[in-house]
Amino acid sequence: MVTVALQQTINGVVFGSLYVLVALGLTLIYGVLVQINFAHADVVTIGAFAAYFFTFAFGGNYLISIGVALMVGAALGWLVNAAIFAPLRERGSELLPLIATIGVSILLQNAMLLWFGPIPYAFDSPYSNEVIRLWGGTFITWQNVIIVVVSALTIVLLYAFMRFTITGKALRAVAQDRETAGLMGINPDHLIMLTFVLASALAGMSGAMLGPILVLTPFAGTTVIVKAFAIVIIGGFGNVEGTIIAGLAVGLIESYTTQLINPGLTDIVVFTLLLLMLALRPTGLIAEKREETV
Amino acid sequence: MKRLSSSGHPALAVRPERGWIGRRGWHVGVLILIALAPLVFQDSYWRTNLIVCSINIMLAIGLDFILGYAGQLNLGHSAFYGIGAYASTLLITKLGVPFWVAFVLAITLSGIAGMALSIFAVRLRGHYLAIASLGFAVIVHQILLNWISLTQGPLGIYAIKPPPEIALPGLPSISFSNTANMFYLVAGFAFLFYLLLDQLVRSPIGETLAAIREDEVSASSFGINCAGWKVFAFGIGSALAGAAGAFYASFVGTLVPDAFIITESFTILAMVIVGGMGTLIGPVWGAILLTLLPEVLREFGDLRLVLYGAALTLVVLFMPGGMVQAVEILRARVRRSPAAASGGMRP
């Protein structure tokens, strides 16, 4: 029993840390722009396919493929901002960019479906079958070790970047008040672009790591993104610490639900939690001291 | 608070009474078109498309009422559609309820579900409601998928009967296994719902909703119960989705949970946006275009959804008022009157 619980905890942390990576991207964009980016899902998927083709079609190293996916993600982030968010920004609507990115998402998914076909790709990372045995019969694959270590490193780096660099400070300033930040000589356009590139780079690399542990189809990103939305809300939109806690929590909850109740019920549990959270504490786990402008 | 609708709503534009035909005239014209359609399209393929089209119109105008008129960002319309379809079917097959009773109950249930979600989410701002409704749609889909003893899960429910024959004294009985009759039934209801919403949005209720959508704070300072009206709009819109679901089940004859995945919500959203959000006629055009155009382009294979995505993105970027706006611009250009050109679009 303890073994099972431990094993599920490990699995929960593995998935949770990837959810955190995806959700952090969403929350960064939301923090700076107060916009939802649905195409984030497809950045994850395209990242996964980029890593797949890099490793299998070109015989590249899997670890390097994570970096490739990161670059691909960054490029896509730049594109999504330049093509969708930047032109729509002056209209100042909450709704239009959201709908436009839903359109982009439908477009990309079905273009991928035409291109790659509906049959799941077997993305066998060379590290998926090598196992480290731990105490009492629990184990962890090298793939999962890579996922946790790379995610943790990325999160720490990102956090340090936001806290300690001038650019990170400027980003937080833009998130707090775009106009005032502009008056202080910060160019919000550049920082918004930077946010998209950063956020999408995270999504791309998480795709590369999700590929081997998920069913890789053109719709792989969607299943993750829907959970990432839940995480972003549970953690409090735009709140980095809350997102990290909520992401790990959702990973663990999923993992325990799978073991204790029924694998089919994970989404129901997660989203019921989301709705409860919205009803009881809409500001998220960690209430933010940001003033609401009416 | 950033307003949902600051993109400019064609609904706000003063709508002139239509020239020499008048509104009544248009209604008669539409009825004639409905009457003629199955006679023109004799093969079951095109009749099927027409029926699907009518169902989509119901879905699109219902969503538009929530989204375009009440300004509530609902991404979970597929859930209400699914609730209607499964509720009516299960009531008929498990409890032996007559079709029309089940139909009314399904509409009621979908409406109540919509109102429940809305009450739940009434404090939430646009984006939170979007995610909450998305989450609601995921939950409903997963319940349909996993409550196997009730819904048979992914195996689906088969051999659902069409609505029962109507036998009027002295006339031959009307069977709905005939696609022409089924089309008359569904299109008739779609038209009825359109008239209903048309009356609603022209009434003071429509103005109240517009006031809430444009500026909730000012609206409530005029003594408008914003929460109440939002719940009302959500209830009406999702009730229509319930009706569409009941017709869908009885027409298609099979139900699987995957017919009501969140992608379906996005498809309905595309119809509303491409047609013209915040007008009633827009979503009708959007539903017709996005249902029939892919059938015309069938030889291009699975391009259907690629087309949806592209249409949705391009319309938002370049013509946020949708087809309605495009028509207004064209009309203005024909008349060469620059004043009319600004009527459809308020940037």
C-alpha cells in the first residue's frame, strides 16, 4: 500500500511538473497581457512532433531534441504574438484574441491531422525503458528523472530571471501596470513579445518531454492545455507561485484518482475542483494583492 | 474592468426597418424557402445536410444570445447540446416517456443546467467564465463517457427512434422517418426559436441585456439586476441547445459522447463569429455557410475543420462583425454613401 502510494506520488510529480511548465506559459501571458492563448496547446503538440522528428527522422539525441523543441516553441510564440495578439491589441477586447487563437488552434490541429494522420506516434525515448529501482519496489524511469530535473531547473531559472534581472523586473512592471511601465521607459511591445517567446519556449520543451509519456497525436496538447487552464485558475491567474503549487497538486490528484477511484474520472475530479475553486475562492490559492480596475 | 464587447457590436447599430418588403414579408419568404427546400433537394444526402444546418442554426442563435447579446463568454455550449440529446433519449428509452414530453423536459433540463452554471459563475469576469464553462463542458463529456450503466459510454446508444408519427384526422399521417418531414419539423422549430429570440432582443429585455453587456456598473446603478438577467440569458441560450440536442438524437439515431466534445463548442462559436456576433441573422448565415460549404468542398477531403479554423481567425482579424458587417459594407459601397459604411462597424 505504501509502495503504491509512493509510486503514484512519483508519477504525480512527473506529470505535475510538466503541467507546471505548460501552465506557467499561460500564466505569464495572462499576467502581462490579460489574454488567454488557446494556441498554447498546439505549441506543446508541435514541440512534441519537432522532438519526435528530430530524434527519429534525423537520428538526433533526445536530450538535444528538447532544446530543438524549445526553439521551435519560441519561434511559434513570436509568430502567434505577431500575427494575432499584436494586431488585436489596440481593439482592447477580452474576447477577440481568445476567439482568434481558438481559430488558430483548430487550424493547426487539423492541418497536423492531415499531415501526420490520426494514428498515434510511438515516441520511444531511449530513456523510457531504463529504470532506477527505489526503496520498496517503487521505481522511476530515466525519462521521468529527466522530466523532473529539467522542469525544476527551468522553473528555478525562470523564477530567478523574473526576480533578479532588470528584464524580469521590467516584465513584472508591465504586468502590474502597462501604461506606467511605459512612462518609465519600458517598451511594453518588446516585453510582450519576450513573454510570448518565453512562454511558448516552455510549452515547446514540455511537449518534447510529454511526447514519450503521452499518446502523441495532433490533439495531444489539447488534453494538457485544458488541465493547464484549470491549474492557472486554481493557482490564481497571473500568479507564478500559485501556478507551481496548483500544477503539482493537479498532477498528484490525477495520479491518486487513477489509482484509488477510476482512471476515467481524473478530469471530472480536476474540473470539479476548478469549479469549486471558482465558486469559493476565485482569486486562486494565493490571493494576489492586485487592485481590480472596474 | 475591460469590457467584453468593446470591439463594437453591430447589435447596437440602429437597425432600419427593411425597405419595401418589411419584416412580415421576410418571414413569409423564409417560410416559402423552408417549404421549397426539400422539393428542390430530393436526395437524402442534401436533405440530411439541410437538417443538420437547421440544428446548427438553433445552436448558433442560442450561443449568440448568450455571447453576443448578454456578453457572457460561454465556451461550453456543447455541454448543453449533449445534455439535451442524452436527456431526451434516456427519458424515452429508459423511462418510456413520450417523445414530445421528453423534448420539453430535455429543453428544461439544459436550460436549468445553463442557469446553474451561470449562477455559479455570475461573479466571474469574462475569462474566468470562459474557463469555467470550458471545464463544465469537459465534466459533462467525461460523465457521458464514464457513466456506462446509464449512457453506455463510448459504445453509444443506437437505434434511437425518430419523433412519432403525427396523425391528424382526415389527413395522411406524417412520418418523421421521411427526411422531408423531419426537415420541416426541425427547420420549423429553428424558425420559431429565431422569431422568439427576435422578439426578445427587440423588447426592453434586449435593451437591458445590451446595457449590462456594455457597462455592467452603470447598468446596475440604474437598478438593473445584472446577475438575474445574465442567468436568464444563459438559461434561454442553453435551453435552445437542449432542443437542438433532442432533434439531433432523434434524427441521427445514434448517440456517442464524442459528438459533444469541447471542439463542438468551438465549431458553434465559429458559426456565430463568422456570421456576425451580436446580430441574430448573422449566426444563421454563419451556420448555413459553415455547414454547407464544407460539403461543397468535400472533394478536398478533411479540410473541413482547417477551413473552420482559418475562417474563424481571419474573420476576427479582419472583419470582427462577420458576414453581417461584410454585407453592410458592400451595401454601403453600392449606395456610395459613406455614412452607411460606418453603420455596421464600430471600431
